[in-house]
Amino acid sequence: MVAASKTTAWVPDRKDIVWIDCNPQAGREMKDTHPFLVLSPRIFNARTSLVIGLPMTTAEYNADNPFAVAAGLAKGRGKAGKTSYVLCHQPKSFDWRQRGAKAHPLGTLPDTVFADVCERLNQIIRLA
């Protein structure tokens, strides 16, 4: 008798970059599907079906945005070779299961870039 293999379902974790559908949107919020940097830990994400994080974009005008952090070169969806920016001034929470979030080809943000993102976010919301 062969034991059944245990597979764990994918759950986004802190520092992961995921695809998430931002629709519906209102006002100056981002719309459509974008990369999203997850700030919340896996255990929270698994238990609540929510992710707290920051949207990402390749819009070039963010090069001068003091609250946008360059996160490397984009991959996929016609954006390859463009700089991808984390928008630290637009924190959001989404139900990642209902919105069909999927792992992004960029994978996980490097520790140094993640620290820069957290520092800029903290300039806005002053948690620490």
C-alpha cells in the first residue's frame, strides 16, 4: 500500500509577488490585473483569505515618485525589460482566493528591496 502524498495548496507569503485583479476600482486606484507585493505573513493570508500589500507597475513616471521603489525588471505580459515599481503609497488588502491570485514570475522580492519598501511605507503610516 502506497501512502498518499501530502500536497499543500499554494498560499502567498510575505515578500512574494503575485498577480492580482484590482477590479473593481474607483478614482485613482489601479485597475485590471497587476503584480502585487505581499506584506502580510502566510499564516494570516491562509486563515483570512486576505493579503495586505502594495501594487506594482511599470509606468515610467514612477521613476521620479518618492514613494515608488524600483524592484527590478518586469517579466511577462509584454512588459519584459521595463523597470517594475512597488507603489508604497497605495497599500491595499484583497481577498486573494476570490480574485484568483497566482504566483508572479518575479517570485520573491530580495531582502534589501523589501527593507526599502517597508521604510518608505513607514514614512507614510509611521508604524515604528
